[in-house]
Amino acid sequence: MPYEVIMPRLVDCVARIASGISKKAPSEECPSLPKIAVEAVELVASRLAPQSAPALYCALCYKGPYTRKGYYLHLKRVHGSEIKEEISREIKRLEQVYRGHLE
Ligand SMILES: [Zn+2]
């Protein structure tokens, strides 16, 4: 699974985008990554957008409130493995979607 190699970068991208510490588009935030990985990052990050900004509460465990930087660190430290699994699942799903279109 070649995506395993870039997974730490993908998790970091998700945490940056979800916490809002990055205002860049996912394709700019993770340059040189495969299109399918960028799409997976975008999907997972959108699900992890914090509850009721600007008082940021975690979308997964409802802890908080966090600053943007605090939420970024919380996502990476506490939910890193969940984010990794979500990204893997999305990549697999997107691969099937694209394969379906090609056939
Ligand atoms: Zn949490």
C-alpha cells in the first residue's frame, strides 16, 4: 500500500485543514500528492470541522474549547489513528469509484 508512506503527511494535512490553522485549499496544503489522496484529505477534514466555531469543540469527542492550534494538536495526538483509518477508507472507496468510471 503506497499510501502508507505518505500517511503521516495526510494526517497532518487533515488536522491543519480541519482546525483552520491553514487557509489553503487541500491541493495547495498537500502539494505533489496523488489527486485521490487530496480528495480523501478534503472529505475527512470536512467531517472533522469543529463544532460551533469560534469556540472550537472536537467533532469526534466533543472536548474543548480549543484554540485553532490546540485543536490541530488534539486531532493529531488523540485522533491520529482514527484519522489515518478514515483516510485509508476514503482512498479505497474513491479508488473503487474511479475504477467504476473507467470500466
Ligand atoms: Zn477529540
